[in-house]
Amino acid sequence: MQAIINVPICPVQSAPEATNLVDEVLFGMVVEITGPARDGWVPMRTHYRYEGYVPESALVTDPALVEQWQASSRRIVRHRHFADVLAEPRVQGAFVAKGLPLGARLAVTGPADENGWQPVRLPDGRTGFTCASFLDTLWETPCAQGPALRRALTDAARFFAGTQYRWGGKTPQGVDCSGLCSMSYMLCGINIYRDASIEPGFPIHRIHLSEMREGDLLYFPGHIAMYLGDGEYIHSTGHKGDNGVTINSLYPESPIYRKDLPNEIVAIGSYFGEEWNPEQEKAE
């Protein structure tokens, strides 16, 4: 059974009785219900294969509405950290939905008017208006190839600059290290593993450090970052003095060098090129 997230940012917990946030699913995302509700929490699986429990109250489960949503022309909040949906195509309109975050999905129901107001529909069938310039293509395949895709990935990551660190978070309200990297890829049409490791079945493979380029991923024990080029990487960290999305360097001579991380790299992951097999290299 499928359902649609109908709150701006929906918490995901590992169990109904848990108090820790392990992920967030965003407005308009479709999830698969995998079992019965327990204490108001429903087990589900996301389209990027992450599992957990979400509040039953956050879901639209009406099969007709789910089918209508799946068949609709959807777009994604892409050019603002947050977007509102208003009852009228004017800034004085009453709120229909507040604070839909970067990555939220809306169904468009017609062309934008001459003032740039886009008519939209919400998962529960309500309608309203948002700024067309806030929305962009909902990519379900890679938005580009080669260098253009690498630039798109790093641009997406940079959009989170200054966001506070939040364990399990994945929005400009708060994001953790794997949330930053997985959301940057998702905004570009690629679903990677949600946590800080390279997992079979996802489109990230190991490469040699010498092959690392923009958009590739650096893995540390329990941590992940995205490489920006010129020795710099962007990551979300709870490190004292940062506590959020920041850019550091691998080079000791740089003023943004962080000395505790470069020697802790355990793997470099990439969507691009061929997989590196260190065991085969040793054998040769």
C-alpha cells in the first residue's frame, strides 16, 4: 500500500517507542506502507529504500488521491530553502501550506500566470498558488551527464551552506552529513544510500583517491562529505565551532584545513567511472 507525505517535514524513527530521529521524508514524497500502525506510527519504506516509522497523521492514504498524485505533473521546491502555498495568487493570500522545504513536491495544475503565480495541488487534494520560480524539474533520472552533472551535484550541496547540524535531518532547517550528500544527489535525480557508507545495490562505487573529482564522496568513520575540487570538501558536522554545513580543505596550508579528518579517510565513492578494486591492485 502506498501513501503520500502530507506534512512539510515528516520525522522518521527506528521504532514507535524510539525518540531519536533517523531520517526525514518530505512533503509530497510517496512511501510504501510495510505493516500495520503501532501507537500512531506506521512502518514504511521510502523510494530510496530507507525504512522506519512515521506518524500515521502525516500520511494521505486514500487510494484515489494516491493514484491521482502519481499520475500528476509534479515539480520540486528547488530554488528556495522553503516555499509557502497560498489560497490566492497574491502575497496577501491565506496560507494553505507553510514552509515546504527544499525537496518538497507539488502537483502543478496549469500554467503560471503573468505575475509568476503557479497553481498547484497538494497530496490531500487542496489547491493553491506558489511562486513558479521556486519550483523546478522533479528529476527521477540524472539531470545531466559528465562534468555538468558534477557541477549540479556540488551546486546542490552548496545550497545548504550555513544550515545547522541535525542528526537525521535532510533539509535547510537542519541536516546531517549523509542527509546533505543524499539530498544533493536526490535533487539531481540519483538515489544513493542514506547513511555514511558505500552499500551494494546503490549507484556509488569505490574509486582510488587519485581519481577523485567534483561531486565524488569522501567516507570517514561514521561521516561523509562531498568533494568540491581544489582540495576542498563540503560536509555537515557537529564539530565544535562549525555545528552545521561548512567547507574544509584537505591541504594543511589552507586556512580552512581541518587536521582531524584527512588521515581518517576510509574510502572515496563515485557515481562516475569504473569501480576500483584495491585487492586486485595488490595482486597485480
